[in-house]
Amino acid sequence: MIRNTTRNQKLGWVLFIAYLASLVYFMFFAESFGRDPVQRDYAYNLELFKEIKRFYHYRNQLGMKAFLMNVVGNVIAFMPCGFFLPIVSRRGRKWYNAILLVFGLSLCIEVTQLVCKVGSFDVDDLLLNTAGGVLGYVINRIVQRYRIRRKRRAKETA
């Protein structure tokens, strides 16, 4: 597997693994995100858009920072996943595989949070995380098209 990879793919793997390590840290261990290791109750939300509506409705009381951390933060947190999947995996180059892989990673994190009682299982997070992965994938495709055009122009002028 390693022998058949390009330098960019190897760099992509290193960055992807660093991203996953930081994601695990922020999802499970970062006290600044309210990760309490002694949480006793199961916390979960199975109603779609419930938490998003709640954060939007109470944004003045909770503060705009809490709203942005929950909604925008979940999207931004999974953009690198969608961006790096096509780089590190041939299967990740297909849009439907990339979406399934991002959703699967998000689901694994949410279930682990539920079982370990760290954070909460939230279907809104699944939606927002998957949307972030899709956005990252779209950005990757745009960057790849730009790189291909630039290479073609360089060959034509040479």
C-alpha cells in the first residue's frame, strides 16, 4: 500500500491521521468543550433539528459563541475529513463513498460518546458533521479541478 502512493498521498495520510487525533481529543478529552469525565447520565437527542432550533431560539441567552460552536463548529470539524478522504483513499473519490465514510465516522463518534457518557448522542450532530464532510469533499473537488487546469496550462505554454 505505501509503495504505490505518491508523495502527496503520504502527506495526506499524515495530515489525516493528525486531524483524526485532534478530533478524538476535542470530542472526548477537551475540558474547554465541556467534556466531563464523571458525567453520570446518558444524554441523547433523537429528534432531528431539535438542538439546532434550541440553540438558534436561545442564542441571545446562550450567546452567539455557543450557537456558533454547536452549529458551525460541527460543520467545520468534519470538513477536513471530507477534504482528505479522496486524497488518502481511492474509494473516497466517489462522492457517495465519501458521504458514507464521513457519516460512519460521525456515527462512531456519537455512539462512543453515548456509551462512554462523554458529551451526548445527537442526530443533529450527525447531520451537521455529514454536511461538513460533504462541504470538505466539494472543496477538494474544486481544488483538484484547479490543479488539473493549472497543469494543462503549464504544459501548453512549455
